[in-house]
Amino acid sequence: MHIHILGICGTFMGGIAAIAKQMGFRVSGCDANVYPPMSTQLAQLGVELKSGYLIEHLDDEPDLVIVGNAMARGNVMVEYILDRKIAYTSGPQWLLEHVLKDRWVLAVSGTHGKTTTSSMLTWILQYAGMEPGFLIGGVPQNFDCSARLGNAPFFVIEADEYDTAFFDKRSKFVHYRPNTLVINNMEFDHADIFHDISDIQRQFHHLIRMVPSNGLILSPKNEAAITETLAMGCWTPTEYSVVEADKLLGWHAEKCMADGSEFIVSFKGVIQGRVNWALIGDFNIDNGLMAIAAARHAGVPSKVAIEALTSFINTKRRLELKGEVNQVRVFDDFAHHPTAIAKTLAGVRANVGSRRVIAILEPRSNTMKSGVHKDTLAKSLSDADIVFVYQGEQVKWSVEALIADCVQPCFVSQDIRQLVANIVANAQAGDTLVVMSNGGFGGIHEKLLLALAEL
């Protein structure tokens, strides 16, 4: 069977392609720009790649077209498929019908931490010898791919709340039918498709309705939006991560190091073990607890899960050290929401103590560009000593307002070269530079390292 994928170079659709190829399908695909690393991975798998959305890509008519959620009416290939009545479906629907319906699905959802927690959970299952299948929306560094079919029964999937396709506006995750569901957190995001938090809660409740009564739902105890969503109706056992006062009621972490690089795990008051790993930040402790708890539901003893995390390498672009030049470290982080920004910087602050932290931000997500979070952004940057912000062309509000709102020095630039020059002029030995964006940010990480080397 010949499958053609529209938007094949995105991490999710590229993962679909890799899994389909492993299942024996003939797979081709196209994207606006065929680019590495996904293009390289897919070419090595024997996937036929084509650049641009051209009707002639369908001359060898496929049996089925899988349509990525970036495709919209008006796209020439979409119109051609509809006019010719070529069979089509969405990536999540295809995954359900061909892979997930027969598997024990461990789905990791939430506004923040999905990629990291999915990677942790997959690594734990792998460490325990389970050879899980997985599809992760990032680059997990304990593996050489972001998706694989694996061996039955277990399949880990990053469960995204973004919409499925132009013809299916439900969240992707409603197609996944999990046995084990992690809800890391729940905040307003994706303002381009959701009007408010209640819209998001409605989609999460659709997902909760599908978890069987012999499954498990895991979440933090103190998240109001999650509590409200579960109160809409829940037919599945639940377990929670909890604060110190409630540690007899669920999963709890007691920090041994202020930066979160070492902590003791307990469940209902019984110590499970001590995690000593290369990660930092309370947010990663939260992710780790959820991964340990989810793995336990799949049959992995907590002790084994904790051992696995000591050798876990964090996903690319999650507080990833890009280099150190002249005693200045440059980190790359995917943070693009005020909560994620605040947690990232808090983890770095706990790690470096009184040494300076320089935050470098590109407000690039659709929600950030629209200005939805502009009033809470300055507060999220409070752990930084200096802030630099890039005013991109698509940002619909004046980032200059942050200069007045920030308690520390804040500089705004509309030119990346000038931004780099200003950062380097302010940098000192011992500084930690944290670059935060959900895009490439014009290759600013490499530009900074090169400019710092010239000092």
C-alpha cells in the first residue's frame, strides 16, 4: 500500500512516516521545504521525499494521503485530493487504526513537559527491557530516532492538544485511546485555536472519557484546571504528585540539592529510591515523578525506573548546553510560555547561585506573537539578571513595553546581529546565557558562540 504524507518533515508526521515504513508500507511525502534532520532520517529509511506542494507529486497516485495539520483549504494539493476523491486521513487517525488500537498506550499530555516526560518514560521502559514503540515530538537523545514501531504491547506517545487536521478540529490526543494517561499541567495556550482555558478543558475531558476503568490517570494534585476537568466526570483510577503536606497520599519528591539534580522519591509515604541525574529544575522533578509513576503502571518497579533516570539524557533543546566560550555558557531551551520560562530560569538560578543569568527570548509561538501573555511575561523573567528580547516581524505587540515592566535591565532589538552584539558586549566570565524560543531564532546560538570567541 502506497501512503503519501503532506507536511512530512514535521516531527510528528516524520514519525508517522518512519513507523509506516517499518510496517512495510511504501511511503512518500512532501513538505514546503524538505530539510534536515528529518529529511536525512527519512531518506535513510527509504522514504521518497519531494519538495513543495505540487500536484505532480501525486502523479503516481497513492492509495491514501495522510494530511498534516499545517495543511489548509486552498493548498493546491488539498484541493486536488478533494476534487479527485483520493482517500485521505489525518496522522492521529492513521496511527490509531494501524498501530495504537492494539497496544497499551502510555500518553503524556499537558501544556508543558510533554516531550521531556515522554522521552523519560520511553527510556525507562527501554531500560527495563520492554522495547517500547514511541512517537515523540522532539529529539530524544537516548535513542537515534524520534519514532519507532517497537515490540508489543507498549507504545509511548506525546499527546498534543493541538488540532488534528483541517477536517478534524478535535485535539490530536483524542485519537490515542490511552491505558495510562499523564496530564502534566493545564494552562491556556494555542490562542490561535482555543478561545480560553475552558476550550482546552473540554478537549482534555474528551480524552479522559476514553481512558478505561482498568487504566490510570496521573496528574499533580494542586492544579485547579486539572481538578476542574476531572470533576466533569472520571471513570478511571487516579494517582497524584503531591506537596510535602500530602505526601502520604501520592507521589512526592524531596530535593537533596537545591537545583533538583538529586531528589528522593516516595509513594504514599514509602521511599522508592533516590534520583541522581544530569538534569536540573523543579519542573524536571515533576516530569520525572510522572514518568516513574506511569512506568510503574506498565509493570516497571520504581527502583528500576529510578535507576534508568540516572542515565537519562534530556531531549534536544530542553536546557541544552550549546557550548562554553571564555567562561560563558550558552544554553538553548524550548520555553515559549511564561510558566515554562519562569521554571527554566528558576532551575538555572538554583544551579548557578549568585552568578549572572542572562535571558534571551524570542516571542515566537502563535500565542506569544498575538500578545496573549504580554502582561505576565516580565514577571516570568524575574530570575534573570539581564533580559534581551527579539522583536520579530510577526509579533503583533510592542515588545518595548517589557523594558518598563522588567525589574532588571531589558533590551529589545529588531535585528539579530545587533542583538548578538549587545549580548556579547554585556557578557562577563561566569555568565549563563539562556536562549528561549520554539524556533531556530536565526541561528543565534552559534552566532553568540562565535562572537564570544572573538572577545
